[in-house]
Amino acid sequence: MIDVVSLVTLCQVAIKGGSKVIEKYRGKKLSEAQKELMIAAAKNGEFYILSVDEVPNWVRIERENFCDSKMQDPAIAVKYLDAFKNLCERGYIYHDGGILFRLTSAGFKKARELAAK
């Protein structure tokens, strides 16, 4: 299971990588889970990584939790955490502090393009 500290480091490394990150992912399409996260964040660009004992971490955007509502199927939360991690690797998300992550300018551009479709 990936923790918030690992996500912070991942986002920081990706943003510092700049054009190398863009080259790595150029031509690779976003998964459906990645698109869902980007579209949900298109308005205010905020992501929260939440955790509670005995269940996997999960992504929250505004009032929407990207996990099984009863926390009975951890695969759903993990799917969206993996998608979130990949968006960080692409340089679309940066860490703002604590459990708060935000879209970068490239992230807002991509999210709003997806939301407009």
C-alpha cells in the first residue's frame, strides 16, 4: 500500500523531472480511472488522500470518495490510488501540504479538456 509520504516524494520528483516526464508519457492514454479523477478535480483541482485504520488509503475529491462506499472491496480504492500515483508521475499533480494535493497548470489544462468532452 502506498502512503502519503511516498506520494509526496513521487509528485516532487515528477515535477522536477519536467520534460523527461512528459516524454515518458507522451502518446500514452489515460486509463478510465485516471480520467475519472481528472474530471472530478477539474473545477477546484484538489485531491485528498485519506486513511482510516484497517482499510486502504483512498482518494477524495470534493465530496466524492473513490472507494467502495462500505469499504468492503479494497480493490476499488487501490485502483484509484494507482491512477492517482500515475497522474503524479505524469506531472499533473503536486503536493500542497499534509493530505492535500493539487493539479498543476498542465493538470488543470488536461482535466478541463477531459471535462469538456
